[in-house]
Amino acid sequence: MSAVEIAASVLLLSGSLLAVLAAVGLLRLPDVASRLQAATKLQVLGLVLLGGGAALLGTAADALKVLLVVLFQAATAPVLAQLVGRAAHRARIGDALVRDDLQAAVEGSGLEDRSDRDG
Amino acid sequence: MTAVLTITAALLFVAAALTLIRLLRGPTTHDRLVALDLLVVVLLGGIIVEAVARDAGAHLILLVVLALLGFLSTVSVLRFGVEEPR
């Protein structure tokens, strides 16, 4: 195994171990907000590790494709986490927070009534 | 090298199985959304492992498609679908 293959296998293995860790975290954590933590870790770091392994082994074109996906995930993962977290918070899911500043802001701003939704 | 790839594929399989458990058991829709997000990334990993094993760089285009699909589906479910009983 050449040095490149060793480095690539280390990256691949750590990426898949992180995937198992995130899945276990998803199972054991109590409510949506903490499960979100486990899921979004994998979205960027998991792809960076697995993609890095693939880029090392493949040609420059492969590395470019992997870089494209990694940049895309790095841009969209936070947006997804924020959206899911806000929807879960607004639906009052999970055990009550010890201190909840957002609730006051949400109730104050009249966002509660969903009349604007055409659904 | 093939041993590493098989171990990686096995670990990704275990991760996908655990995510499916959360997907089935998740009490609320939001849990299922998070589980689906995780499943998309595990599938991306699967595609990467398959592309490396088969030494076919062209398969990596699938990554972009699947990542975009995962993102758009979650956003659309959140925007239109999720109405939890208050």
C-alpha cells in the first residue's frame, strides 16, 4: 500500500466511523434539537473525510466533483439545521428548555398564527 | 485496499440501518426529517465508496444530484408539510 492509499484508507475509515457515530447519536439523544447536532456533524465533516479519501485515490476530475459536493453541503447543511430547529422549536417539540428567549420573541411578533400559510 | 473499502461499506451499512431505526421509531415528523438527512449523507458515502471501488470517476456526479435532492426535499417538507398538533 503506497502512502497515498494509506492516507486515503485512513480518511475513508474515519468518515464511515463518523457515520456510525452520528447514527448512534441519532438513536440515543433525547429530543430533536440534540439529534440535529448528531446529524449535521456528519453532513459536512463526513463528506470531507470520505470525499478526501476518494479524491486522493481518483483523478483531478474526481477531486473537483468531490470538492463541488463538499462546498454545496457546507453551504446547505447550516440552512437545513436552522430550518429544522426552528420548525421543531415552533412546534414545541422536545422537553421544555430551561431558558427560552426565542419563545418570547416568537409570541411577541405574532408569528404564531399561521394564517399566512396557504396550506 | 479492497479490505478498507469493504470495511467502510460495512460501517456505512450499519449507519444506514441505525438511521432507519430512528426513521421508523421517530415520534415526530422532525425526527424523521433529521433521519432522512442523515440517510442522504450515508448514501453519498455509499456512492463514494462504490465509485472508488469500481475506479469509475464518472459516478461522482451522482453526489451533486443526491445532495441537491436531499436539501430541496427537506426544505419543501418543512415549508409546506409539517403541521404538528399544538
